[in-house]
Amino acid sequence: MSRQAAQARTGVVGTIRDRLLVNALADPDEAARVLPPGLRPHITGDATVIGCCLLTIEHIRPSVVPAALGLSLVAAAHRISAEWDDELGATTVGVYVPVRHTSSRPAQVVGGRWFPGVHLPATIRTASDGEHLRWTVEPRFASDRYGIRVQAQVAAGPATEPSEPIGGTCLAASVGLSPDRRGTLEAARMEPEHRTAQPVEITELDSGFLAGFTSIRPASSYVMRDVRVRWTRASAPSAAAEGAAA
């Protein structure tokens, strides 16, 4: 069995301590211009959900490795809600992730090689007192314009599965597509043990990615906490993979 085949079967596991989903809405036509061929914007209401996903993960490791040997990391990803058709014509709804960042050197090395997800280097600072979250993402390279600064206040009350459409869209997405080191699309599937979250109020936001959309408007945002997750390889749509590599 090849290394990739074995990894696809066993997957990578870890515990997400905080997953801050900063959401916004954009005009689907504008979102479509950012997507590679073979993908189209997924429409929620009259718009497409886009945003930033900020993660603190502990004990991340191949599933056959003990938790004590896992790594901790912080990471940031930019997302566009998208859909595509598989080889049988069935529609899959997921997210397109044009860029990820991490301050973890191991994640920078293995991402896009041993497991899907190229991670660019960045200095990431995060702070939380339980009710307030603060993140700063400073990309290492001057040409990288995807910095983030965000502060959020967590709503009181227990975590629940969001009943409103935007929360449903961003939390239900399991498959993420992103460019590999050759520019071809690769896919990863995220399977959390639950999809409950708490609403957050975004009190400060500066995102180079979101600023690139002229039609942007705020949307409901959420935080997931203390959830065990498994990541496995998934199949990228062939049309999208070919178009991304062209």
C-alpha cells in the first residue's frame, strides 16, 4: 500500500480548541471570478458565504500515533463556499481555500506533500479569555497580502447547531479544495465529532482577503470549541483539477 493510500485510510486526527469562523457575504458573480474552473459559487439566500477560518489545534497526528506525540499549531485559512459535480453528476457542497497560513514549521513542510493543504509561513498571535478572542496573522512574505486582524466576543449560552442558513452553510461543509504545490487542486475531508458552535460578534476585522471583494457585507460568525476531528484525503473534481493545473 502506498504512503498516500495508507494515509487516506487512517487519516490525521487532532482536537480543535478554538475554530473561529469569520463570515461575510459576497455577490456570487464576484465570488465566481476567484474560483478555479469546474467550481461554482454555492448560493445561500442571494449571496455566497466567504470568510476566514482561524484554528487552534492540539495533538494533531496520524491516527495510529498516540496523542502524547501529537503537535500543537495555530493556522488560518480563507474560504469561499463552493459546489462542484462529481464524475456521476452529483453535486458536492464544500469550500475552496485559496490560501492557508501557519506559524508551525512542521505544518509548512508536510502540507501539500504528506497531506493536502499547503500552508504559507506567518506569525500568528492569538489570545482568549473565554469570552473574547483576538487573532493577528502576519504573513512572512511582503508579496503575501492575506494578513488578518480580528477581535470577537462570544455570545453567552451553550453551543448549538445553528438553525440559520449562513451558520448551516459554513459548519456543514466537510470537503475543502485548495491548490497543491503544482497548482493542481487537492481535496481534504474534515469530520468533526460534532458541529455545534456559539455565535460571536466581530468587534474588529481587517482582512486583506475580504477587502478584495467590493460586494462584501457582514454575516453571522461562530466559534467551535473542544471538538475532536479526523482529516482524510478526498477526491477533487477532475474538471477543477485539470483547470487549476492549466
